[in-house]
Amino acid sequence: MGIDFLPDKPIYQQLIDRITGDIIRGTLKPGEKLLSVREYAIEAGVNANTMQRVYKELEQMEITETRRGQGSFVTEDEAKIARLRDEMKEQLVLSFIQSVEELGFTTSEMIQHLQKRGGKND
Amino acid sequence: MIELKNVSKKYGGRKALEDITLTLPQGKMIGLVGENGSGKTTLLKLMAGLLTPNSGTALFGGKRITRTIATNIAYMPDADLFYPYFTVRQLFAFYESQFADFNPIKAKEIATFLNVSLDSKIKQLSKGNRGRVKIAVTLGREADYYLLDEPFSGLDPMVRDDIAKGLIRFTDSGRQTVIMSTHELKEVEPLLDEIVVLKGNRMIAYEAVDEIRDVYGKDATSWMVSLFREGSSNGE
């Protein structure tokens, strides 16, 4: 029903990741209105309390803002979105380094390899 | 608020529930899980006032739950409950005559949302559509608590999805509580705030879903399986 969730992370956290992902990708634009809590809950197949928590945390992270009587909107503050992108980049790199080290590669070896192959995704 | 204090229930000499103490707050979606015969239906019926405990007390808003106080509590049984010769419209009219809190406008809105025609005869509906109608008449009541016995069981994925969406759409998560027994925990977990686990007619756990994932790093289904394993390795 709705979205498939990973087993080892709270569902509200996965929904926050999903929405911040949409903002970073640009599927959700600065200033764009989010679905209402209930609409999003129905679409995601989660209960409305979970969705309420997601919206509250996004607002606390200053990624969205609630306008009274109108709903939630993505921030128009580009600096905040840039910060979000940087945080996401850092997270990705961190988990990459972790798996690289787990397998016994060195980071410089991996950087060299990345430079050689470029960013082609095939 | 529904409160159970040391509630036990027997059918003849057979124990159905033993010493259940549990407070179910307003505004939550709660899953009730456990093996067949663990007491899920009995627990729901005690809360609905359809059964009385042999010992202990079952309270709603501080008052003992009886068949008449249970007007704030809507119970949906596992079985088909309909008069087969009724149309959906007639069934709604019947419910309106039986339950003061039945809101025919809401029930029709739910039926429309679930694509069930009001003029269909119940006996001509598919099993899936009968499941949809059952949800419509149950949520059509403006109750504080909805007690649903296996709302998803035996229905195909599309119907299950519709019923899940109907539950999210037509209950007020700030005020109303839904308690549903289920064997489809994996599928239902995203709908739930909390889970009550029964085993051998006792309650062995009552946890928030977010907590389970946060603290144990696993989903509700694996958590439940590990609970059952622990129980049996302790020589139960």
C-alpha cells in the first residue's frame, strides 16, 4: 500500500528524506505548495499523525514554512536549500567512505578511480 | 479513553484472555496482532461491550463499558453482517435507524470514494465490494473508537489499498482512534502509530512503531517474530 519503506529506519524519517530529496532534485521547487497532510498521508499510505510529524520536523529544519490557512510551502530561501544539498552530499560521501573502508580500499585509491571513470552511470 | 484493568475472559472453562491491563488513548491508529486464537477478537468485543469480562474492568471515559455505553464505539466484525437483499442505500438507511451517530452523508461520501454504487444489491456485490461497504457503514458512524476485526483479511491488494486510504481519509487522527486486528502486519505497519501484541491470551507488548524502528532497528514484523522467539526460548 502506498510507498515501500525500508525496515530499519522510522517511517517518518524516510518520508522526510523523500521530501528533502524532491527539493534537492528540484521536483519540488522553492516556494511550491506541498500537498496537505491528509492528501500526502493518503498518497503515501501512512497515517495522518506520522505525516503531521514529518511536516512539523521539516518546518523545524526550516526547509518548509506553514502559512496560516494556506498550508505548507517549500522555503524560498535558496541559501537554506543550498545548505540542505551540502548536508545531503556530506551524508552520501560519509556512507560511501564507510563502505569503502569496510572493504579495505583506501580513499585515495577510490578518488583516483572516480576521476578515471567520470560520473557515467553505466 | 478506553481503559482495561486486569481484564480476564473465559468461554466456559477455556481461557480467552488473561489479566489484560491496557490504556488506549484517543487519536491513534493501533494494530492488534497475535496468532489465531490468541484473543484478538475477544479483546475487541470486550471493548465494544459485546462481551463482559469475568474479572477486571473495561472502562470508556471512566464508565464501565456495556452494550449501551458503547454508542461511542463502532465495531466492525470479521464476518459479513448484511441483509443480502438490501441495496447499499437501504443498508445505510437501516444503519441510520439503528445508530444515532450514523452520518448518512459521510457514509455516501465514503462509498463514492471507494467506487461503490449505492444502488447495488449487497448479494450481487463481489467480496471486495462487500469489504468496502463494511468500511463505509462502520466509518459512517461518528464514533470515538473504531474497532475493526481483520478489515483486510481475504481481500485482494486493490481492495486493501482502498480500505487503507479510506481509513486515512475518513478518520480524524486528532480525535478518533482506530484499533484493528490484523495478520498483515507488514502491509499495515505504515498505517499504525502503535502495536499491541497478544500471545497465549496475554498481552506481551504494547509499543509505538517509531520506537520499534528507532530502538531495535527493525520493522514491526521482525520485531514481533523476535518477541515470539524470545518467549519460547525462555521455556514458556
